[in-house]
Amino acid sequence: MSTQKLLPFKNRIAPQYLKTILVLCLFLSSIVLSPLGIISSPEDHESVHSEALEAISKDLIKLPLIKEKMDVLVGKEDSILVSIDLEGGNIEVPFDLSSLIYSSITQIDFIVAEQSSFAEVWTNPLWQFPDGLIVRITARTMNRDVLYTLSAEVNSLIEQLFGVSLNIYDVQKISSTEVLISLMAPLEDFNIISIFQEIFAPYNDSQYGNMVSLIGSLLSQSLPIYAFGYSLKKGPEGISRITRRAIVAIQDSVVRNGELRTFDVSESLGANIEPNPSAIISRFTFNLPFYANITNISLQPDNVAPHLTGSFEWVLKFMLNVRFPAFDCALSYYPFSANDFEFPRVFISNSYSDALLEESGILKMTYNVQNMGTAPAYNTTVVFPIPPELKTLQEDGIVIPVLNDDWQVNESFTSFVELKVQYASWDYTIPILDVQGWYDNTISLSPARWLDNETIELNGYATIYCSNGISLDLYEAVSARIQPILDEIDIIELTTNFTYRTLVLNELALAVDLAVDDAYNTVYGYFYHEKPMFNFSSNDFESIDSYDSSYLVATISDLDVNETCEIFWMIEDIPTSNDKFGAFSFSIETSGSYDYAVFKTTESDYKNLMIALFAVKDSGGRFLSSYDASINAFISTGSIFQYSDSKGIGYYGLTNGLNLQLGDDEAVLESLLYSEESIYRVGDQLSFTLNISNFGTIPATDIHVDIANIRFNYLWQPTDVVFVKSFDIDQINANENLSREFSISANSYIGLNTYVAIISFISDKDQPSTEVENPWTDTIIPWIYGGETINVITSTLSFGILLPPESLENQPRPAFPLPEITINYDYSLSSNNETAYIEYEIINEGMSPTNVSVNQLLDLNEYTLEAVNCTYVHEGVETTLVPITSPSMTLTRVSFANITLYPGDSLVIEEIFTDLPSNFTIPPLIIKYNSIYEIITTDFASIENSEDSSTDSSVLSFLKLSPATVTERDQNLFPWTSYSPIIYIHFPVSDEYDRISFSPLPYVYPLISTAVLAGVTVIAMIISRLRK
């Protein structure tokens, strides 16, 4: 996965990950392009736009409409933010990305937005783009001329469509091969609705439901805040991904009755929601960014633990099942903070007994269940998703031949058997069988059912000759097959007629082949019994199939405070070192003009049998993991579980993952994460203990740990992940345990506040693929999974209840004390219009400090930056800062400041421009800042014997403390970006330019999509590897 694929996540990735991306971008001091033209003079843009649309041909792109999703997020002052998200579908665009000129483009984004009034409804800009029309080009090239040509081509197209010219406002190197160019233009007098309709066509028609038309209707009300656009991702074979998003803000949409608030879908949006019949999945979500007491929901949501997460999700349509043709729902709540209340807190860890696996061939997964809370837990349901590899082996019904206890293989035994036909001087020999290895009685060590006769006469001219005797079964089978043929042979004709002789000899050869089959069938049943492999059994779990997945599910009805219990499931009949496998193979060899069979028997051991079986099946032998080909890694996320309290309020958790591999040495890690704190407030310090144990036989190396928050949707898929802290560990040896204590500031997920460790590591480092002899085919085959492998596991999930800070308690607004950056500006012109004076004021009007960096990309070929001043104001005291310019070719980046702004602090920037052209644009200031606080979640059994015992004391008894070197990083910060308005000046000057704008919402734009939990861990691992 390229770094570019990580960019959509950046609003949800805390600082170390953003820094990782920025490190990759660091080599780009400034890729510069010539200016892309001057903005056209004012005219009837709507008319130009309509005519241009008629004249310009468009490229129709068709993909399945994978999903449609509408989200509602409650903002300040009972406002709501409504967004839609379409993934895939049909779209017409003016960019022909299949053409040669666009060959280096990997992604193009088209965005229209206005969000200058965001502070009225939210804390920070929603989508991180400046106001206006934005086009972003991601190109796989470092060639400046190619980048300029791409930008000029896109600009020409935008000029034809909208009558405005694009200007560069930012250039970033996002990887060693890709550059992101951000272009913008102001919009005025445009029919925004027509642009919206074109982007979302054809889904703005009633036959495709009404999500799109509802947003369009809201846009037509001249809302002060909106944004919409699309993104096209290009792969080797064309467009691989189409994403369309839109968001609008509606004030006073939550009805108040005293302190009680009610949100009603039909009343707030003006209609019931009708899903798109062509979408594979259609969803609706409602989100509260503060702690609330839910008093009523008219329609119960589908997702896990909605009351405590503040996220309510309904599936309107899935595949062909339309659940809600006209969805309506009402939800009532009080802003609420509970300082002291009781709730269940279930902790489940799972483990297996290696001794039971090695000696008895039983993989017994035991779940230790504990209620560590202050209230009983009800209906605790544990769900283990069966990995595809295990499911395939079970469905195939694999059966192996196991040698009966009375026999053993003598690999050195040989006997060559042939049929001779002799008459007078005429002599023909027909090879029958080459026996390589046979079966000895374990007591007498004599060959089983064996005739020591080296010569057996069938009739006067046909004889079986054996170099070391023959099996009674084979003799009886051969004689039964060929005796009737021999009885009917005209021996004179046989010796004198070539044609007749050929027919007879072919008939005899065929009969011998059939005789070998007959004998084998008899011998097989005598020496072997069939053993079915990988059979599931459990008194606690049952196997359930759902759509294209399978699960093991167990439910514990009641779990009292401090009560513990064990449940288990087993995979039995796994080959072990105690099983004797007589691996037999048949092959055909040629002697002269005759083919004969080779029956080879070898005794196979456990390891060779398992590896050969897995190699033939292209299996990794990992029954607790799923393989992800995109990163060549095995991922184990353990089991998911959910439960409720006496009021029916839901909770959820995760067991630890295990990366067990059968048939090979492996580093097997188990990780437990836990915290004593159960109720805490935003900003409180939380103490955690992380234990990582290596129960394998070889070291685990290159270990990276991410501590993350996570939430799930109705399919137990992660809807959001926040990485808060990370560690790097050099190595944990076999039978070693690492215990690490650390602390973090509680900073994300009001309500159910979850933490889990995502751990990636390498096993069998630098070991090449294993080569094994397949005992059934007598050939050497590679087993690619026997060498170095990347593994990803998760720890147990720890959680508490996160309450707002006291200053925001019981308030219906975002519950984190964030920095809030406001940008004011003004400009004036000299009397002769030769000089422009611009002043910006950047103020932190929020509740927490933030580190702010401010820069601007200017085209000094169009005008002269005569002077620039930057002043930092803290508690009324002014400090002069010195801006730094970095000229390169025709563009200049001005870095004004990199400083901490405390609440109430401000930066004042003054610029004086001279040598002004008749038309020019001053690009926006780019203000990057961060916060330790995150704003909102988004869219994104009993022991049977002593060998089976696996309590904490017995498990850890042979583990020693690991001397591993651990590097702990600071707690991650969340990045934000704001932009000042574009300043557009056209002489003669009339009124100040009216602008529209766009913005990135950490709630809508992040694309942590419907990947199973394994998908989330993939992302964490990729970022880890990028860091290295």
C-alpha cells in the first residue's frame, strides 16, 4: 500500500503517523510550477458554465455502487451536520484519465465548499481545504515539466467549465514517487446546485432513493456551510475507486423541550429516508459528540453499544434485502454526566495448551471470562470468526491414511515383480510392479501377508517372477485378472502372428494395471485406517454460517460481579508426532515398451506430513489468523464479544489474538492490556499495563506496538480507529515475557472509551521458504509460509467510561477542550491602486493551547512582496517574529511562524504587495495546528485434564522477563488545518469578493471503511513499516 492510500486517514491519525508521512514529504523543499493564469474577468458565470457543459465531452465511469451512507452529527447550539457518502457507482467527469496526458495521475479530487462560518456550528473547519473550487492532483512523477503540463491541462478544463483560473496554493511530496498539487479558484455567482447535481448524477433521481436529493434540497436553502465533491482513484487498469461526499450544516435542527433534546429524521431533513435500490449497502447514522442520557429511541439501532458510544447506526438495505423502504426515527436525550454509576466490565483472554496440541492433536481454545466491573453482565456473547484457511480445510473434508498400530514401514524392503510368457524359443517379459518399502509386523518384524516364493507358475508358459517375493494380495489379484486371458490364448498364434501378439500383450498389461489397483484396495484397508482431520467440537460454542462467513458463537447468560468462568472450543484430529503415517506413492515408469507401476511406501513424520499437506493446499497452517495478500501478513484479532447490563445498555470487547502456526517453528505472541481506571474525565492520566509473552519456540523480532481506540459497527467492522501511542521493541525471545507500564491522557471517545494494542512482528526472520518432500508424490515442493512471515495480533481490549471535563459537563456541544483557530483578515489598496495592504489575525479562541505553523505559497512573478511583518500577542504583550522565505524558481514559500498559541493568543501578519497586475489572486495562508484531544468518532469451559490447564500461574511459570529494548514514543497529537480566505482583486475594484468554501471533517472524510478488524490492523502495520 502506498503512502498516498494513507492520506484519507490523516484527520484520524495522531501525530506520529502524520509525522511519518511528513518525513516522506521532507525531501520536497519546493516543487515549483509557473502560475496557471490570471483569473478571468467577472461575467455571467452561470451562463458560461451551462454552455461549457454542453460543449465539453465527458468520460462515463461505471463501478458497482458499493455503499451509500448518510451521517448526522450534532453540533453547537442544537445544529446538525448532515453528510452523504457514495462509494462506487456511475459518474461522468470531464477528466479523461485514460488519456496519455493524464497517464501519471493516480488520483484526482474535485471539491466545492463554503465553510467560513463553521464556528457557529462546530469547533474547527470541517474539511481541511480552503473555501472555493479545489482540484487536487496526485501524480506519480517528479518531473516538473510533466507536473506543469498536468496542472495547465486541468486549469484549461476548469476555465472552459467555470470561467475561472486555478492557482497553486500548496505542493507536497507525499512519497518518493508521488507529488500532490493543490489548486484552487474563487467562485462567485455560480449555480452551486447544478454542480452538485452533476457530481451526484444519476443518483439525484427518485428511482435511486432520496439521500442525494435531500442534500440537494438542503443546499438550495442557501446554507452558510456546505461542501461537496468527488475523488477518483486510478489503478493499473483504470479507475478503481469513486468516492463522492457532501456535507451541509443546519442550525436549530434539534428540538428542545427544557433540557430534553429530540432529533427526528423526517422533521429535521424534511422527509423519510429512502435507500438507493442499486446500492449494495445503505446506512444511516446519528452521532452525539458529548455524553448523553438516552431516554427514548423509536427504532433500535443495529450497531454495538450505541448508548455508551453515542453512535447509532441503522442498515436500511443490504444486498437485496430492503429493511426500511422509508426510514424514520426519533431519538431523545439529555446532556448528562454521571460521576458515579455501576456497570459490568467483562475481560476475556484466550489461550491454548501446546502440550495437548503436540501430544493429542487437539487445539483447545480456552476463554477465561471475568466480570471485573461493579454490576452483573448479561448475555455475554463471544464470537470467533473462523479464518478462511481453517474453514476451507474443514469443508474439503480432508482424510489422511494412518498406519494401524500392528504395522510399521520397512523402507529398505524391495521386490520387483514381472510376468514372463515363454514358449519354445519365444520369451516375453512384462514388468508388473516395483515394490519399494513394505509393512512389517511390529512384533515379528516379518513382512505382512507375504509369499516368499520368487517364482509362481500360472500355466505352462506364464510365470510370475519376484526378486524378493510377493504379497499374497497382489498374487491373488494378478492371477484373478490375467488367468482368464491366459486360458484363452492361442500360444501358436501368439508366437507367429505379430498383430495378435501385440493385442494380447496389451491386454495382459492392462489386466496387470487393474490387478495392482485391486491389490492396493485390499492392502490399504488391511494396513491403514482413515483419519478425518480438523474436526470442530465444543460444549459451549456452536458453528454458525452467515452469508459468506462462518463463526463460532457462545453465550453466557449471567455473570455476576467478580465471577469467572471458562468456555472452550476444540479442533481435534490434528496430526501429531505420535501418529504414524505410511505415506505411499504410485508412479509409472517404463521398461522397454512397457509401463509398470512403482508402489513406494515411506514412513512420514508429523512435521513433513503437515507441511506437505499445507503446501499442497497452499495453506499457511495458521488456524487462528487470516492472510492479507496486500501486505503479505497474517492477522489475528482474537474473538469479539458483547454483553449488557440490567437496563439493556450494551458493551463490547476483544479477546487477545494468537498467531499459532501448525507444522513449523513459530514465535507465538499473546498480549494482555489492562487498566485499573474505570471512570475518568477528559485530560485525566490513565495508567496501563501491557504484557506480551512469547509462547513460541523462536524469537519474535522487529516488534511494533500501537495503542489504539476502536469502535465497531453492526457487522463488527471498525468504524473508527484512533492511534494514541506507540512502542518499538527489538526482540522477545522464546519463553520470555515483556511487561510495560505506561500512561496517557484520556483524549478520545466520550462514553465507552476503549483501548487495544495492535502488534506487528516478524517470525523466522531472514529464513527462506521451506522445501519439503511430498511423500505422496515423491517430489520436492516449496512451502512459502515456512520462512519469514509478518504477523499482526491484537491484545485484549481494555475500557472505561470517559466523561467530559467539568467545564463542559451537561453541555450539548463537542465535549473536548479543543483549540479553535479563527482567522480574520482585511485588505486595502493605495489611492493609485499600486499597493495592496493585507492584514491577517489568527486567534486561538478555544480551550487548550496548540502549536501553530503558518505558511503561504506566493507567485512573486506576478507582484512584489514589498514587506512582511509577523507579531505574536500573548496576554497583551507583543513579540516580533521573523518570517522565513524559501524562494525557488517562480514560487516562494513564506513561513511566518511556528509557535504555541494559548487560548486568547493571536498572530498578526501584515503583507504589503506592490507592482500589482490588473488581476491577481493572493493564495490563502495555510495554518497547521494540533491538539491532544480528538473531537468525534467518525465514518468513519471446564478443564478436562492437567495437560490442558492454562491458568496465569502455570502459563507464566516458564516465562522469564525479557531483556528487550523498548522505545516508547510520546502521546500522539491530532492534526488540523485551516485556511484564510482567498483574496481576489480585479481592477477596477468594485465590492469585496464574495467567496464560498469547503473543509475536511474528521467525521466524514476519513475513509476507515468496511474492512474487518483485520483491515484496521493492516493499516497500523503498514504505518509501522513505513516508519522503519
